Amino acid sequence: MSGALRLPWWPREDRAGLPVLTPDELVALRTATRQLISPLPERVAAGAEAIGSLLAGDTDADAAAERLLDYWLYEGVATLAIERAREAGIHVDDWDDVQDDIAEQADQARMVQEAVALQATRMLERAGIPSVVLKGPLMAAEFYGDAALRSPSSDVDLLVAREHLWRAADVMRGAGWAPPEDAIVHGSLPALHLSLEGPGDTPAIELHWRVQYYDEDAHTRGILERRRIDGAVAVPSQQDVLDVLLICWGRDGLHRARLLADIGAAIAGGASLEASHLREVAALRATHASLAPAARALLGLPAAGGGLPARVIRRVGERDRPATTRGAFAQAAVVDLLAAPRGERRARFNEVWLRHPAAIARWHPELGSWRIAAARVASLARTSARAAGLLARRR
């Protein structure tokens, strides 16, 4: 990337807090950031060059540095991006204080979350309930070598088998966590997890019985069978961590650079998109086939063939950072539908869009059919007509 990346001050913020930029400005900044967080050294160097060009070419370098930092903070990659930029010889004094503050917060969060994870998993094991800790500071310390390089999360995610979910919730309630209030949408189960607020300042716990909507229990059981011990806590295998990150990134509509950075860190740590256990679960093969090529493309990794058309990946994952809450929801729905098994796309549309009449009435009162919805969702996310057609054909 050559020349200065000239970005204005954020003109305004929408209700979701996303800075509103022109498409070209947003692409330039996102591209440079993705390069900085890539596992490939040559990509990192290109990202650093682009950031240096911005700082050197702006008429107000301090303002440019502040805009960059605001964006990185919003994306949750500030400490990682600052560290990568510093390694490339780019140094801004104000960034040091921010990095130190985030590192201190991350260290405190790590200690608290590790203590809660240890307490929770031990209680569950004593009750005969196997579990693993998903994501969080344990993953950050392993893949980044320093938990401070990943922005801290606010809760502790645990995975248990579906038949143990409610008993696990009872165990945590007995230790002071609040009863869950999640909607029951899958028989006697929530869509993905139960959320239990912790006592006082203790982190909340999310008890997952699955990670992806299309998994009944095969993927969860595989993760539990392959779990390993990290210190005194059971965690997924490195490959399963990558698979979970890929799913979460897709569920978020390919938003937020933090999950993409985590995917890159997992790959650098030895996990592989090609060796994914998602391919072993029939209901999740479409998820892998849709999301793995998008991750490769946006991290600059060599393409492995197949998957979504390249222009769909670019439109959904590169240019179309939604500027509103509605747009973010719509884009997540597009990606979710593309990741659904071929025979379940209509049912998934019915579950996501028709089970929530209040949200539909507020956001999209005109939606009434699969084909109209597919086109409307794609339009709201500003995806290409190709994406809408792909949805309709793959239902």
C-alpha cells in the first residue's frame, strides 16, 4: 500500500458505537490492521508500512495516531497492533500508556478468570460433569505468548455435554451464580448456552452445550474427548480452539478483528484450517467450507480452493463493515445462512427471523418470504447480488 492513508476524524457514531467512515477509508484502515495481525511476517511488514505512511503523511500526526488507536480499541486489537507496529519501528509515546493500562487490566482479568475457571471446572468435575474452558486468557497466553496481547473478555465460557447442561447450571447456582434467564428455543435447551451472572464483581459464566447452531452434540462430544489439561484446567485441543474461533467469527458476521487475530495466532501456533474437526461432523461441513476460505483470504494465506466465491468473501468480509446495529445483524444473518447445511437453510431462516417477531417488527416489518428475506438481508448488509442469489440457490 503506497501513499498516505488519510482518514478524517470520526464524523459521528451510530447507536452501536461504530465510527462511520467512507468505504474507501474503512477498507484502507481495515486492510492495514488485518496485515498487522496476520501470522505472515511479510503481511505484518506491509501493514506496518501502511500505518507508518498514515502517520507520516497526515497533517496532524497526533490526530492520526489517535484515530488509529480509537479504531484498534474498538476492534479489541490495540495491544497486539501497537506491539506489531513497535516491532516494525513505529513508536508513538501516547500508545505506551494505553498499552500499559490494557496490559494491567488484562493481567487482573486473567487472574480472576483463571481462578473462576478453576473453581467452576473443579466443582463440575466433582459433580461428574466433564467440561472445558473456551477461549479467554488461557488461550491468549498459549497462542500469543502473553495474555496481555489480547483484550480481556468479560466472562468465562465453559462447554459441557447437552445432558449435563442444566445440572451444571444447578452446580453453579449452588456456588452463588444467578439463575439463567435464557430463552429456551431447542426443545428444553437454549440456542447455544446459559448465561449465569456472578456474585458481586465475579465474572459471569456462560455454560455452552454447543458452539454452532447446527451441531446436535457430535462436535461438543469430540471437543470433550480431545480435551487436555493446561495447568489445572481442562481446555480444548489447539485444533479445537481454532475451530471454535472460526465458528464464533462466522456467527458474528465476520466482524471484529479480534477473532480474526485469534484465528491467525492459532494457525501460527500449529493449528490448521485444513485439519479442522468441523469436516468430520456432517452438519458443520458447510460451516467450514464457507468460513475457512474467508479466513484465509482476509489473513492473506494461500487459498485452498472451494468455498465461497472470492468476490462474496470480499464484499461480506472486507468492504461491508456494517455502520448500524441493523446492518451488523443483517450481515451476521447472511454469513450464518451461508454456513448452514444445504438442507437446513430454510429452517434456519425460520428459526432466526420468524422466532423473533419483536425484532422483526422493529427492524424489518416487510419481510415475509425466504426469497424476499434473502435479498433484503443481503441488501441491508450491502452485500452483492451474488450473495443473495447464493443464499436462494443453496437453501
